[in-house]
Amino acid sequence: MSTVKLPESGQSIVVGQSHEGRAIELYRFGTGAFPSLLIGGVHGDESEGHLFAERLLAQLQSGEYAPGSELSLYICPRLNPDGCAADRRTNHRNVDLNRNLPTKDWTGSFTNPRYYPGAAAGSEPESAATLKILELVQPRFICSLHSWENAMINYNGDILDVAEAMSAKNGLPPKGDIGYPTPGSLGTYAGLERAIPTITMEFLRGEAPETVWQRHREAILVGLHFYAR
């Protein structure tokens, strides 16, 4: 069992360190019975994700937004802090963290170095931090923030209702399949293999941070609160 304890509301804990020694932090806001988890910065060159997570974090810290009595909201704004610092998709060892989780379909095979899955499933400290977060939080909803040229709401599990509710706010298409396999991904590990409702929000790559914020804030909040109602 973990010796690390969940943070109190308004506080944070360090759940791991990157290869370069940067802290991987988890923040908590609210004390409600329903735990929702928001993750940013899995891919460091998708700055739309971690910038959005950090802006929502700032609103929570200032009191501009409060999660309500039903929710405990957990935020890991930069799961891949080395990649975020270097504007690089992968971690410091050039591993794609969204191909490194120990899923049943994990494979060491790859053709594009952008998708290098690592020497073994779960080999990276950032992946260990991900598993630690899931162990601690026991989330009942997960939203991971990414960006891509084909913006969409990718959903894993029986959660089309959530994806459609989010789509009604930001206009992005809900898709249960992004068109290619993603072994070792969070969506597979949490959403498909453990039945934790999981959304991978693909913001439009290159869109201005303010535009991303204005277009998607309400959609993200709808997702985080959807099952807590």
C-alpha cells in the first residue's frame, strides 16, 4: 500500500519526479464524495493542455472557481514536466508516456520514434507517477488534455453521454476511436481495461491559449461534474 496520503483541499503533494528531477505534483480542491481527475502535459509539445490545466488551477487557487460540495477535483497539470520544459512530446528518455502504461496490449514495437513506448511497460518514472495518482485518487472520471490537428473528444468506455454533453459546449466531435491503435495509453489502461470513464480531450493544435480557454472551459467543467450530479 502507498505511504503517500492524498492532499487536503487546497493543497498539493509530490507523487513522483521526472528523469531530470522535476516534481510531478497533484493538487486537490473540494471534499466531495466524487473524485474527478484532470491531467495535463502528458505530451510536452502539446502546450494547449498544460496551459489550460494551469489556468484552471489558478482559478481554483484564487477562488474564482470552486468545484462544489459534491466533487473532489484533482489536477496534475504537468505529468511530463521535462517534456513541457523542452517543448518535446516525449520525456527525457524520448519515451512517449501515452504508450508506456502497462496495458494488456502493450508492445515494444514501433515505427515512428515519436511513439517510442520505452524499454518495458511502465518503465518510466512519469508512468509510475500516473499509477500512483490512480491508486491514491481512485478517480471515477478522468480527463486528459492533449492537442492534435484533428480536434476531438476521444472517449474510452461506455461514456458517450459525457462526450456528447461536452460536445454540446465546445462543438468538437465525440469519437470512440481515433483511427489508429494506442497500446500503453491512459485511455486503454483506465478507460477500457478498468472501466474508469476516460476522456482524452484533443484541443486544436496551435490554437491561441486564450481561444482554447474560452472555447473549452465549460466543456471541461461539464465533464468533470457530469457523474457527480
